[in-house]
Amino acid sequence: MNFKNKECLLNFIGFLFLVAQCLSMVKGEVHYYEFVLAEKNFTKLCNTTSKLVVNDSIPGPVIRVHKGDTVYVNVHNQGYYGVTIHWHGVKQPRNPWSDGPEYITQCPIEPGSNFTYEVIFSTEEGTLWWHAHSDWTRAYVYGAIVILPTIGTTYPFPKPDDEDIIILGSLYSGNFEAVLDDDLLYGNDLPHSIGYTINGEPGDFGLCSKETTYRRVVDHGKTYLLRLVNSVVAANMFFAIAEHNFTIVGIDASYIKPITTSYILISAGQTMDILLTANQTLGHYYIAARQFWSQEVDLNNFDEFNVTAIIEYRGNYTIPLSPSFPSKLPSYKDIAAAMKYSTLFRSLASKDHPINVPLNITTRMYITVSMANIECKNTTCMATGGEIIIATSVNNISWTNPVPTDILLAYYRNISGVYTTDFPDQPPYYYNFTSSELPDSLELADVGTRVKVLNYNEAVEIVFQGTNMLGNGYHPMHLHGHSFYVVGSGYGNYNNETEPKNFNLVDPVLVNTFGVPKNGWVAIRFVANNPGVWFWHCHVDRHMTWGMAAVFIVKNGGTTETSIRKPPPHLPPCNVPLKSRVQNNDGSDGKENQTNFI
């Protein structure tokens, strides 16, 4: 081959390389992770107990990607329980098979087996997180997801000098999974945490914990991006940093108009991106968090633990005997401090970060979220205090998982008898939902596996109405497979004539989790443009476990690009006869599972 031909060949190869690079930039890069779930002994609060964790650590590995990338996570379960993993806030376009909630989109990864998740990032940018979605195994099985801007772009705020991840977590005593199983069987109250953690550590105020308190060294004058995750199992948390203000610039991997504040309320399941400028006197300062208790004021059976970490300024100064504690951290029952956060958030709604609030609504739902009671008859419970046990409900229905299969498989394969398609758009009774005195007859809820079927591209508006039933509290509602706009919120009973006039349709915040205030309401809107089976639930796990949950099935559109992808070749097995899996049916008539599983 002569020199000229070689030059042409090299030029052609270079051209192909550039094309490949451009394609990879358009489609995003691919990353691979190995997660090994196993029991490991940890000593926390002077007690050594075995905990199910990922890769021997609490929190687990950080997944770091750019917007639009794809991640494959091979999960090896070496623990004692079946487990699934959910990629919280990742929309997973057309890919519910890797969304993760147990018995909703898959059956558990059994001990001694593995399953590879394909995690597809699309429009998300900022901070999300991953966690187990099987009972309460997420207590210690969780970690952060960092989604950087697309290569060649940057943040919509001045680039910080550095960043850090702050994850709030829970601690439980002993073998709390076994206690949880017994409590559910006998209708007892569910386990309460004995403390909280920051990056796996309880902090200075926990017994035997001072030596392991998480510390962050900062340089005076520099600005840090703190990626804050509330992975606490069953609590919304107040958070503050002593003598420092900070600026919230993102929530749930969506940028917002900056909010400068001295404290925040972060709901269970939420993530926030906050900017901290180290502009105070050289010294040590506590980062601190405590639970926001929103239920009955006269009750005190909640976890009053104050979790701390420490910011240490670099430099020459006399180290204080004790760091400063944040004086602006609200008290546990400061409802006024919590109320402030219902209306603060606004999307950027800019040219680079536009919004698209659905205006022509085709489906309207009014959903009560409530504490409740259920009857033990025709269920697996064995109530010790009679025939009634505590529960939660949405529109008076207490969700039950459809063991032994999952809803996605039942929908995709047209397996009958797993769920019904009659989830109601309205509550069965209308009354003063926020009254301080409600008749006992309203406490009883039905048990069921009822889903709501939505057409592809349906424009949906939901008003979540809190009630005062049995001392109801603050409920962070989380939707899988979609983000939603929070167009309104308020206190008392929602008025469908006056409240919509005040909806924010200009720059509402776009989130995947948002709190329904105690004795109040939240209005959300979204477009059902992600075909599949998508769980929605309260992210306070005691409420979700008791039944504050349901499912949306979004039907396929008219093309391959608007339809559910084919299932992966090796799903975790379900206990379903093989002949039931033979036929693939889209279920487009919405009636394929009318037989009630209960």
C-alpha cells in the first residue's frame, strides 16, 4: 500500500472515530457497576449487629454519570432475603423491567442469585439515589447517584470549587427485619428507629460515636456543592449548618430558582443540591438534622435523635472544645417551619431549562391519603388485639402486593387474577377530611390490588388530599417512572372551584417526590408518556408498608418507540406456571386482569 492510500485509510479511520465519538455523545456513555449484597457486622451506638449492605459499606457505592448515560448494575445477592433495587427518580424510559419495586415490576433477587439492571438516564440532571425496594431492606442498602451535566455544558449557577455527598440514614436495633415481619403478621406498630446517621455515622451525640463522626474540611472563601439525600426510612428531616446560610439550587435532579435559607425540610426520599460558601470565622461547625414530627402533638413516641457531622475550616486557629450547633435548626414539632417549604420551590423555566406543564387535562383524580384500619378476615394477619389492625389507604383502599408474581409480568403476559383495573378517581365518601372529630365508621378501609390504567400521553392532574383520620401526618408522595409538576398546595380541604385559579402554571417545580402537608393538599400534573407499570406511594415506609400506595399502568403508544421494551432475558423468577407466560399481550383494553387476587 503506497503512502497516499495509507493516508486515505488513516483519514477514513479518523473520520469513523469522530463519528463514533459523536454518536456516543448523543447516546451517552455506558458504565458498569458490581453490587454485592451481604451481611456484615457494624458497631453503631455501642451495639454490634449484622446488617445487609452493598459492597461492605453504609452508604453503598456512588453511581456517577453524565446526563443521558446508561448504567448496568449487576446485583449479586449473598444475603438471607430476597431483594430488589430501585433507582429513585430515574425515569427509565420504556424500561419498567429495571425500575425495581418488589412484586410491582419484578420478583425478588433470591439469595445466591444475581440480576443485572439497565439504568437509563434521560432528562435527569443533579442528584438522585438508589435503594432497596423490598420491605425495609433499604434501611442500609442505599447510595447516591450523581448526574453531571452533558459533556460540553455546565451548571446554571457559578461552578462550585468542590462538592460533597451528605446522605441521611436510619439506625435500628437488632434484627429489625424479623421484628417487622412479626409486627405485620400480628397487626402491631412497626419498628421505630433508634437514631439517624450522616454518611453512615450517628455523630457526636450518639453513644460510642464521637470518634467516627463524619467530617468535611473546607477552605475559607470557597463554595461547595452539597448533594443532600434523605434516605431515612420513615421520617422527614430538618437540616441546618451552624452559623451558615446555604442556597438550594436543585431538587430531585431538577434545577430551581435559588433559595437562600438557614435551614431546610427535606422529605423522605427527596434529594437537594445546595451551595455552601465557607465564609465564617475559622473553626468547627456542626451539620445537624432531626426528625420533623407531624402527627399528634401530644405524642412523643418518635425518634428524637440529633444526628451530626462537622465542617472543619482549614487553617491555623485554636480548635474549639465543641463545634457550634445550628441555632436555626427547627424543633421536632415546628409545623410553621415545615409549612414554609410547601410554596418555596420554583423551576428555572429558562431557555436552557424549559418547562412543559400540561394545560389540557384529560384525567383528573382526587386522592385522599389517610391512616386507616382494616379487618383481619380474608387476610394473612393474626391480630392480637381483635379483628381490626392499623393500616393506611389511598381513596380508602389499602394496597397489598400481588404475591407470588409481579404486576408488570402479569400485564405484559396477560396473566389473569393478579390485579384489578378499578382504582377510583375519587374517594368513596366526601366529608370534612381535616375535621378534628371524624366518625369511627370512616376509619375502615378495603384491602386490594387495584391499579389505574392511563392511555399513552394522557395529561393527568392529581390532587392529594390529606385527612385527619387517626392522627394523620405529613406524606411525601413518590411517583416512579415520571417527574411531576407541583402546581398548587394548601391547607384544609381542597376547593375545586377556587383553588385552580391560583395554580402556578408558569414555573412550578418539577420533582418525583413531594409532601402532602398535614391536613392539607397538593396538586400535581404530569403527562403519562412512559409506557409501563409504575408504582406510586408514600415514601415514609411505615405508611407505604401499611398500604398507602397504588400503581399506574401506562399503555403503549402507537409505535415501537412509544411502547414497553421487551423484558430482559433473565428476570428473577416468579412462582407462576410456565404456560401463563407464553402469550405476550399489551393489555390495551385495560380489562385483562379483572379477577381480584384477594
